[in-house]
Amino acid sequence: MHAVIIGAGIGGLAAALALRRVGIESLVVERAAGIHEVGAGLSIWSNAVNALRALGVEDNVMAAASVVERNLVQTRAGSLITQNDFAAIGRRAGAANICIHRAILQKTLLDSLPSASVPTGTRCSGFEGSTAILESGERVAADVLIGADGISSVIRERLHGGGPPRYAGYTCWRGICCDKGALPDGSALLAVGAGSQFGLWPCGKGQLYWFLTKNAPPGTTQTKTQVVGLYRGWAAPVPETVEGTPEDAILQNDIVDRPPLRWWGRGRVTLLGDAAHATTPNLGQGACQALEDAVVLAHCLTTFAPVETALRKYERMRIPRTTAVVRNSWQSGKILQFDSPWLESSRNWFMGTRLGTRLGMWAFESLLTYGLPKLQSSEKTNC
């Protein structure tokens, strides 16, 4: 069996690696001219660390990541609202919760594959059956076609029609800065208020990853100076973190997703990652769900036959979970982005109650203790 995967992001590379571990070779078609160091930090929760273990790259990823044992939630004035014990959930899930630079995770996956299997500068324009059609006119035949080409997926568009992503109502700035002791060891921070969230995570040796959101019309852009001005009244370490990040190291994107699909693929074609279930980042599960997809897909292709049956089984296993993630993340964003003083106060009060803390921990535990199928490594891969 041979697969062609469209897109060499986290999901596409993970799918290629998962398939290779079960003896299925693939070609990953990437439209960018090269795979460069882009992006910022990624939270990789226990469920996804378990997926990395199944892919055989957990140790390499852990060596470059920071383990996050707790999350401190505070108001914009610096008052503690609640604390989430991620270490306890990690123990029950059998894996830690970590943060790593996206580029390092992508390179780790890429380096685990034969270089010839990931050609770049090759754009897919469509498909016929399970054959990918490239812009050059070349046709790449395969037994399975996997669309892992992101939120603006060509494969998804051909299956489900086009249309812009759904704007969540807020924009986001992200950056990486030097760790100067702004966080207690093993801790992450979330500060909320005035239609904004500020998150700060350890992200590998000597680095911190931060994000900052703001309710705004789509397409809003602001300079670093303007952003610092918006948050000058917030408690430390919010203003200092943004001020300490070089302007050319700050990324800005509107927060978007796509409403969940009832079905993903047909015949020998399916979707994976953001192409199937693009989500807002409020649960930190975008890359995590793509990693899960990769493991489940490889399992199904080696457990069920024919290929069409295996792909539909994969979709039935994944659609309920990814649909819940997309919907819950969207709703969490609406709550965390409250900009009414009364709604803010009510939210903060409830999050700080014993019931609110328990419900939050229960939600995290339900999400992070997902049971992945085991992959049966092929002889070829072990050589």
C-alpha cells in the first residue's frame, strides 16, 4: 500500500511517520518552497505526548520541551483566580504536558522521514479518485489520498466546497522571548480580562512562549508599541513580556476555525488535522488532535480492509472527539473573551469556586486521558 499526503505541517508529517511505522510508505506533497522555522510555541498535552510515543519520537521531543505541571489563572490585576494541577492529570494519562517551539516539533517529525519522501515547492490542485493532481499537471497515483493541507485545504474544498474560515471575534499576537524568571518552575500562566487573554508558557531551555488576544474586528493590525499601550495597566509579567520581545519576533493572526463536518472523505480519500477539524486555540488541541489522527489512521489502515472501510472507520472514530474539541474550544473562547465587567466578575468568581475548579479539572482530564490504539511496528521500520 502507498499513500500520498497533501501538506507537510505537523499533521501531514505525523501521518507519514505513523504510516511508515506500520509498513506503509507515503509521499508528502508540500506547496511551500521549503520547510522553515516558523510559528511560536505549541502546548502538547498528555494525549498528544502519548501519540508522539506511538510515533517513536517522544524522547527527542521531550529533550527540547518544557514540562508544565500547573497552570495559574489570574485577573488582569494579578489576583489569583484558580490553579490547575496538570501534573496530576499527566500521571493519570501516563504522559506529561509540555510546551515546545512548533518549528522544533516539525523538524523532529521531518528528520524521522526519508528526505526524498517530502518534496517541497509542489502544489496540489485537486484529485481524481486517490490520485493527486499537481499544478504542474503531474499525477501522483496512490492507494490512499490524505488531505492534511490545513484550514484552507484544497482537498477539503474539493470534497465539501469552499468558503472562508469562521472568525471567532478576536485577534492574537504570539511571541518567543528569553526566560528571565517570570514564572515559577513548572508553571504556566493565564491572565484574563477586558476581552483579552494573556498566556505565558515555558518553551524549551531559556525560552518563554506567550500569546495575547483582543476582541477586535477582523483584519485589525497594531504595532508592538500600540499593543504594549493596550496592556500597560495589567499586572506583571504582561507588559514586560511584550516589551521584551523584538517586534520582528511577534506574529499576529486573527483567530478562526471551521464548523465541524458530519463526514470527512469518500472512497480512498480522507482528511486529517486542520483540514478536517480546524479549531480555535483555547484548549490548545490543534496540533494534539492532528497527532491523534495520525495514529488512529495508521491503526485503521492496518486493521480493517478494504481501504475504503478502513478510512470510514477512522473517520467514525475521530469525528465525535474532534467535533467536541472544536465546539468546546469555540465556547471556551467566548467565555474567556468576556469584555463586560459583570460577566468577567461572574466568570472569575465561578472559576475560583471549588465546584468551578473541579469542573475545570474534570474537563481537562476527560480530554487528556484519551486511549490511543497501539501501532504494530513493521519489520521494515525496525531495520
